[in-house]
Amino acid sequence: MNQTTLNPLKGALFMVLAGIAFALANAITFTVVYKMGFKPQSDTFWQYGIALVFALPFIWKNGLASMRTRHPLLHVLRVVLSALGILAFAKAFAAGLPTWHVVALVMVSPYFVMLGALVFLGEKVSANRWIAATIAFCGAMILLRPWESGLPLSMLYPIAAAALWAGASLITKRLTRDEPQTTITMWLLVLLTPVFAVLSLQAGFEVPSGTIMWLLLVGGVIMYGAQHFLTISYSSADAAFVQPFDDLKLFSNILVSWMIFGDAPTGIYWLGILLILSGTAYLLWSESERGRQPSMATA
């Protein structure tokens, strides 16, 4: 059994490393699109285009024949939703929201997945899931604070990213019923950069130069490294075990934001962050407990 090949410590370590890499990539995106004024549409195209270059060996190894599928439209829709989510994520940085603030709000995505599974897949939502969602919602409201100045567009970008990525996750869940993981990955790798090219052209294509070009090159390399670390993590340990370590990416973003930009949460924002993390932790705990219970026949 391949269970003996699992290495939980290695899985946890590489999940933490992935979180740090993503935090560094976010800092570069924030610098390029907010501080240096590069269009987020162009930033996403160049950064993921560079990452695609590093993924070419994987594409070559599997070949375009591995993209053979019975659900081409679902694959295209998943890629488009993923791309729009990434663009909304970058637009939040372009609006000047701190990286930790954006990441904290995007962490409500699992609850959009939960609602989507209820509405579109007909899945039953347990009481524990509703409790976790309520805790996380309260945390998100503290970060959004709509009672102070409404909901400015900058605050809606990370929420839109969370919802779009939730939609992509639901499609992924549907595809995994009868599609191999290689096919799902190949469609994303091959189509993501062309979709970003269309979005960039529509917004006015920009060619980077000087410092921006170097930052995008470094960001692309780091983004590829982050994805590679994720692959190693999930192949080294059960997903249920490494998932809580994925939530540590929020603290990685807080640390990187503080070290590079001198910006960190203050006051009540910490309460919002802790509530979001608590909701996620409670959801993971309740789901793992339910998984340990022996199944019982029902009438």
C-alpha cells in the first residue's frame, strides 16, 4: 500500500514553504501594480506566462493528447473563472489593499464552495458547516467594516476572487468524478495564459521594462516554485492533514507585509483574522471527526 510512502512532516513543511512563496509573490504583485502603476491585467499575463515557461517540461511530458475530455466547456469555464479570480485578486492589490487584508478575505472561499455545493450539487450542509461559516462571516465583516463607509470597490475585489475561485473549485470537484488529474491540470496550464492575454489586450497591453521586468521575472519563478511546493506537499501527505498548514499562509503574508512594507494588522483587525481562522479550523476539525465515525445504514 502506498500509505507507507506518505511523509506527513514533509507534506507540512512544503505546504508552509508554499505559503511563504505565495506571500513573496503577493508582495511583488503589490509593488508592481500599486506602487509602480503597472496594469493588473498585464501583471497577471506576464507573471503566469513566465510560470508557464517553467511548466513546459510537464506539458511536453504529458502531451496535448492528455487533454482529451468529454467536458471541454466545463474545462474552459473553470479556466475562465480561475483567471478572473486571479485578476480580481491583483486588482485588490492595485487598489492599495494590504496583502494580508486581501488574503484574509479570500480565505472565505471555502464557504462559497459550501453554498455552491448546496445550491448546484445538492449536497447536504451539516450544522457544523453552518457554524463554521457563521464564525468566518463575522470575521470577514470585521475586516470589511461596511458600517463605517459602506463597501468600497477595493473591498469587493477579494470577495469576488473568493467567489470566482469557489466556482472553479466546484467545477473541479465535478470534473474529478470522471477526469484524471493530469487532464484537469493540463487544461489549466495550457489555457490560463491565453485567457490572461485576452484580458491584457482588452485593458491595453503593456510590455514591462527595467525594474518591473525583473520583478515580474522573479515573481514568475516564485509562483512556479509555490505551485511546485504544493504538488510535493499533497503528494507527501493526506490533504486533510496538510490543509491546516495551508492556512498559515495568512501569517506568512502578514510577516512579509510587515517586513517589506511596514504594514501589519492592528486592533480589531486581529479579531477578524482570528475568527476567519477559527471558522476554518472548526470546519476542518468537525469534518475530520465525521470522517472517523463508522458509517451507519439509514432507512
